[in-house]
Amino acid sequence: MIPGGIALLILVFFVKEVRIKRSIAARTTILSNIDCVIRGNRPFILLLVITGIFGIGAFNFSFILLRASELGIADSLIPLVYATINVAHTAISIPSGILADKVGKEKVLIVGYSILGVSTALLVSISGNIDYAYMLAAIFGLYMGISETAQRAVVPRYMVSELRGRAYGLYNVVIGITFFAANLVFGFLWDNYGLDTAVYYSMSVTVTAICGMLIFIRRYSDSPTQRAAT
């Protein structure tokens, strides 16, 4: 509550919003807002599709903690596994942001997708040593830090400034819905058909998303932000 309260005070009293002149009229319904974001913007639509494909295979860190428990980590030490995820997440965020500025957000997203694939494979590849659980948590944390950083930065490349708020809203709706579905499916497969089946599902979807992003980069990643208006 204390950090949250301090953040709120700073936001209210010290953050000043920069007003911009809007050339696009505001829409009043959800459907009309979605329409004005995606109409004629093929790159952004494809970005949503690829993100959605990846999202239905990207599972939550809770499954890493569950696997750590199966590997022999005592319940009292599970918070240390979670801390390992967060330390890796924090450590990689700024370097991944710098890399994204240099080589492109989309390419860094592929790195993030690939690291998820590695951590997914390790769910079934490692066994019998509790040290592996911390290694798995660290790799998964790297995926989270890289992917979340690049995801937040990629939208402005394909959307004019007047519509970026709505574009972020739609982008996060896609991420939220697919992520929710992914966790349900991954957990269902693990419970009913075994971890191997759940891992195969997630890796298949992840590889599909990586291939889609590679194609997307070849066609659109060199486009300036202004292309979103065409």
C-alpha cells in the first residue's frame, strides 16, 4: 500500500500530460473504435494475429513453480524460485530494451518467443536435481523480461499517434484473452494427458508464432511508423 500510495501521489501532483492536437475524431462505441484502429492497417492486423497465436501457447509462471515443486523444491523454498523469475525478469529488461532499439522490436520478440520455447522444453528435459528448477526459473524470467519489454514497444511502429491508446487497448485485449486460454489449455493437458503433451502443444504454437514473426519482419519491419496511416 505504501509504494502504491506514493506512486499515486506522484501521478496526481507531478506528472503533466502533454496535450496533442487530434486530427482523428473520437469514436463513441467499442466496435467503431476497433474499426478505426484496424481499417486499412494490414501490418497491425497481422501483428495482432501473430501475437494471438503466440498467446495461446504462452503459459503462466505458476506452471514453473509447480514443476519446481515436482523436482523436489520444498514448499517453503518455492518463493525463492519465484524470486529467481523476477530477478531474471528485472535484470534483462533494460538490456533487451536497448537491443530492441538497435536491432528492432520484432526481432527481440522472436528472441523472447524462442526463450519461452527453451524453457518449455526444459520442463520435461530436466529431472532429479533441484538446482535445475532455479535454472528453469531464471530462463523463464528472461523470456518474461524480453517479451514484455518488446511487446510494449512494438505497437507505436504500426499505429499513428492519435490512435495509439486504442491500439494498445486492442493489443492487450488479444494478449489477455489468448493468455487466459493458454493457461486453461496447458493446465488441462498437463492434468489429463501428462506434461509431455502440454509441452508439445506449447512448443508447436510457439514455433508457429516464430515463423509468423519471421515472415512479418521480412515484409513489414522496415516500415516507418507513418506507414500505419496508409
